[in-house]
Amino acid sequence: MGNLDLHGNNYVLLDGTKAPSVTTIIGQNLGWNKNVLINWAKRQTMIGKDADKVLQDAADTGTLTHLLIENHQRGLDTDTKDFTRSQTEKAMIAFSGYLKWVEKTNFKALANEVVIVDEEQRIAGTIDCIGKMGDDLVVIDWKTSKYLYKEHKIQIAKYINMYERKQPKAQVKYGMVLRFEKEQCKFHQHKIQRDKIDAGIKIFDTLLELHNLKSSV
């Protein structure tokens, strides 16, 4: 596998080829929520909203939430000038949910925004956070979505797989998806145990095989 770096955002293999991300592989080849998304987009259109703009606004709010969490862990301030007032307000509410979670759990962050480029499978991904819950090593993904989807479980399962292959001595106890609400200060903690992790890895590797086969058709 390639190098494991912090703060990277360009997924490039050693031969100069751009590597697809874990989320891209899942998004382009799974489609379990395709009908849900189509129906949601129809409802947005019926009430006079641009579905693409709504999605982008939600994505920007999620990006700012990630920045707030990352910078808090590093002891840095966050500049919000590139975000709208609405996005900033929603992200601050989500961030307050994160602070509430930290206070309740005494979580210790070890590293955030950990980029892994996998030369063997020719994929890459960015782990939101690796840390300790008591004595347990955990891999965490921050979400501002309203629901926990199976795609989220598959994503973090593959991140754990990639991290453990890069760091054989690391023993991740479980994965965790943490969802923060954007309307009120609430968090939802979802533990992904080893049996679910193993299933998620198998599903992802099947999706990757399908993704690679597309070029032969």
C-alpha cells in the first residue's frame, strides 16, 4: 500500500494515477437508496426547491461541521467566511452536539483527517478521526445526515480494513458513526461491531470488483 499521511486531499497512486475514493465506489455502484433519493428530489421540486442546491447546501454545512470538529481537536479557530449564515448556524448547532458527546464520553482524539492511499486495491479514503474510548481504539466518521444508512457502515468498515492493513499492529475495537443534528443540540452514536465490519468489507470489495469490471464492457 501507499503512504498514510495526514491532511492530504489528493488521492494519487505511485504511478501518478488518480485513485477513486471509497465513497465514490460506494456511491456509483451500490444504489440501495436510489429510489429514496429520487422520491426526495421529486418532493423538493413539487414544493418549488432546487434539489441540487438543497443537496449542496447540506454538503457545505457538513463540511463546515467537519472543520469545526477538526480544528477544535487541534486547538485552532475556524474561519466561516466562505459559508452562508444559515450554513454556519446549522453547523454550530451540530458542533455543539459534538461537544456534548465529548463531555459525556471523555473521548480522546489521536488523529483526524487521516488519508490512506491503498496501492494494492488502487483506492483511497480519508478517515475522519481515530481515537480512544477508554482503552478501546476506535475509528470514527462524523455525519450530519438525518439517518444512519447501510452505506455509512460499509464506508467505515472499509476504512478500518485499510487502516489495519496499513498498521498491522493496530487493533480497532469497533467503528463508530456519530450523527449530529442541525436543528437542535443532539448526537446519535452508532457502534459498528466486528461482525458488521467484516460484512461491510465483503460488500465493498464486491463493489470494487464491479467498478473495475465496468471498463471491460
